[in-house]
Amino acid sequence: MKGIKVAVEQLQPGIYVQLPLKWYQHPFVLNRFKIKTLDQIKVIKSLGVRHVIAVPGKSDARPIPLSELAAQDQDDEVEELKDEMALIKEARMQKLKSFKTDLGRTEKCFQNSMTHVRNIMKDMRNKPIQAIDQANALIDEITDQLLNKGDAVLHLMNESKEDESLYYHALNVAILAMLLGKKKGLKKDELTILGLAGLFHDVGKIKIPSQIVRKTEALNAAEQNFLKLHPKYSVELLASSTDFNDRALKLIEEHHEFVDGSGHPLGLKGKDLDPLSHILSVVNNYDSLCHPMNIKQAKTPYAALAHQFKTDKAKYDDSSMGLLVKLLGIYPPGTVVQLDTGQFALVISVNINKLLAPNVLIYDSSIPKEQAVILDLNENPELKIVKALHPAQLTEEMFKYLNPRARVSYYFDHSEKH
């Protein structure tokens, strides 16, 4: 939307403004915002700028006509107010710096786990027993990390450029399933079983021709039947190790079964299923909706969760579906959103206790991408999400800045503060 140049004396609450300053040259959280109080106007006037850009299309009020301006006295309290706002902003900047440090630590842990997953999956063909031993060690380590934390915060991770969809899907399903299990109050042994099942649920696909597994067009009946054999093949591959948990094998066999009996291979219903299978099923389907082989059919994280909750709700038990919503939030990490200020942002993590107020990375062309502002909407109640967007609705510049992921990967925060 086009803006107009207005004198700072013309400002009043309700006007959406853009300050002609760098982010660090003023005490406000953002360069662009809707004025809500007279105190904010006083601070703008004290910044040494004579004009700002007002955006009529985002404003609830018009600039005061110059002819109506009265002589205004200097407010002695402005400097004190500005200093107070600057202190608040400095505290927020320190928290942002700490958040980015924690995010970097989590990213390293994620990449380390991905390296293990690659090695495990590559060894499954020729060294299955060694691969399973490695997997047991990895899942045991992750379980300990989860149990030693309070509420684990789920973060959006950067994806690899390589075509490693099997690896990313396996790790995503394992992590999300274990986090759901923790929310359900599961103890270490069950969390470990759930993690192993998540990691290996699709390993049987290595016995199916790649032209079927990677086919982007609709499969014919014969190909569909072949693909549906992968749970059976997974169990066969893993059963060669006497160390692999029997219950984890059962979960793998049931990961495409649904509560309403519409799944396969046995069409089991409700109580016929292992209780942990409900968790694995809902998580596996969520990640598969986000990352189908045909990328044109991929749903955004927000749309995938909405589809499961509204369209496919009968397939899942209420407890597991409800826990997934609480884990991912109303706007899952990876969702592009628009705020009530008109600004665009990318959800990067969820506030567990306030699902409508996640942590978001804000698009602001006046701030370099590498210095992009991350805001905790729970601490900025004046900002609210009005809708989720498909990345295709962004301009090219916004898309490059926010970098919405083609493949959405998750990992939990490893900082000691949670």
C-alpha cells in the first residue's frame, strides 16, 4: 500500500506509520506500526524527524490538517518516557540475541541427529544389526534430553538441499511422536519405543522400487498395493535383530491403521490398536500431508493441521489429535502469517501456553535479512495474527526474506531455560 509524507505534528492515534529511521535508532519494537497512544506520538516527535510516512489503507484515522494544528508545548516527560521505552527495547533485543543463540544450539543438535539418521538408513541394507544399535543409542539420547527438560519448545529447522525425504520424514515423525508421548505423560521406556517406531516406520520402502516410491503421478491399483506392503517389509527387516523391541514392531505394523477402521493393512479399529499407534498415526499423516511426493499437492503446516482436525478427525483418537494441536499450535512452525498491522511473518516456534501467540520472524524491508526481528507475540499483545497465508501469496522479495521452507523440519529447544 502507498504511503504519504506527513509532518509529525499531524499525527494522532489510529494512524499507521513508517519511521524514516533504522531499527536501532528508535525505541519502538518495529519501524512500522499503528499509533495507539499520545505518548507514542510524543516519542516520535522527540526523535528529531520532521516527517514520517503514513499509510492511509492501514490507518483508522487521518492526519490532522495543518490548518487545525495548535501551538504545542514541549512535554518535559518525553525524554523520561523515551528512556523507559529504550530500556524495554534493549531488554527485548537481549532476549532476541539469547533466543537466536538457543536456536543455533538446537540447529546443531538437529544436524547431528540427521547425520545419525542418514548413517542408520544407509546401513539398513547391509548392516541392519549395526544400524539398529545406532538407532537405539540415538533414541535413548533424545529420550533423556526430553525427560530432563520442562516444556520442550518446538522449533522450525533449516532443511538440507539434498533429496533426503526419507531421512527427514523419519526424524520428524520420531521427534513429534516422542513430544506427543511426553505430553501424554509416557515414561522413558514407552517414549523410547515410540521413538524407535517413528524412526523406522517407513524403512520397508527400501524394498519397494524407487519408481513407485518417488512417483509423483497417481499410483495405479497394483502400485498402491505394492506400496501398502511397506509396513510388512519394515517389520521383516527389523525382526532380524533380536534386540529390536517387539512392541515397536507392532506400532510400525499399525502406523497406517485408523480409529475408524479405514486404514490398512488389517483395517483395525479403536481398541484393537496399540494406544501408542494412535500417536504414530496422527503424526505420520501430518508430516505426509506437508510433504507428499508430488510437491504440488503439499499442504502448508496450518492447512495440514486444519485438514486433519476438520476433514479426517474420525481417523484419530481425540486425545492424540488434541495433543498434536497443543504441540504445533494453531499456527504451526513453518506457517506464513499476516498480522493485524498488515505485516507478514514466519512462525518459527510455538508458545506452549498461548497457542495463538507464537514466536514469529517479521518481514521488514528496512532491516537486513540476517538481522530480522523475531517477536514473541505473547509479549507483544498489541500484535495479533489475522490469517495464515500460502507462501505463493508473498512477493518475491518477501519470499526470499522469510524463506518459507519447502520441507518443514522440527526439533526441540536444547537450551537450559525451558
